[in-house]
Amino acid sequence: MQPGTHFAFGDHEEHGLVASFTATMPAHLAHWYLERETFEPVPGEPGLYRLSEPERDGPRRVRQAVHDLRHQGFTVQADIRLDPARSARLPRPVRPHGLTERRTRLAQAAASTTTQRRATPPTTSAPAAQPVPPKPAYAPTVHLTASSSGRSR
């Protein structure tokens, strides 16, 4: 097994499709993840889990579990037929720590200055204003008509 492996998946003569975890993975976390992927503990075999209902599309479900755990950043070893990386019709496995590498690239880009030039320099003044028409020299006269009700408008 490769160093740093967290989970291993394969076939077992007696229990069918199984999964186990290594010492690099805390037991309570491994139990939590494997149960979410529909594996159940094998009685009398500590650290060994079997796929529940393997007759219900078992190999595809194991490949999906391998894919999901790799997507979470775990190192997973699987038999050839259960490894989605070796199957052309399943999604590509995610590289471990891909998110960390992306965050590092983003942080470096944010810290550096840009090499792009602006098309026009920024202006601080408002756009050209329309001229205000001059005030008339005379005062306009407004004629009001009286209403018959006696109320003003």
C-alpha cells in the first residue's frame, strides 16, 4: 500500500465488496465517512467494512465512494475494477490538495501588481456639464382666475 493512504477498497472472498482504513486515518472519522458511503462494519473484523446491499449496483457504488473520498482530499487505494481513475466513463479523480494549490495561486495573484494597462486614465471630475441658461431680465406675470366657490387653489 502507498504511504499516506487513508482508505483501501477491494473484493473479499467471504464479505464481498469491502473497505478498510489505515492508521493514518482516525477510526471515528473513517467510520463516519464509510457509513455515509453505505458501508457497514463487519462483526468480528475490526476496521473492515462491507458494502450494504452489494447486489444493488455494488461496483458502481464502490467506485462512487472512491471518487467521493478522493474529492474530500483523502488518498484512496482501490482494486482495478473499483477505481474510477481507470474507468473512462466515470469522472476524473480530484487531485489531493487541489484546493490548497488554487488558494495559493489566488493569494499570489492578489499580492502582485497587474501588468495590464488601462485604456484611458481615470478622471476625478464629473462629465461635462450643460451650460445653465441665463436668467430672464423680466419677471413673468401669472394671472389667476377667481373661482366661484371662494376657495383658493
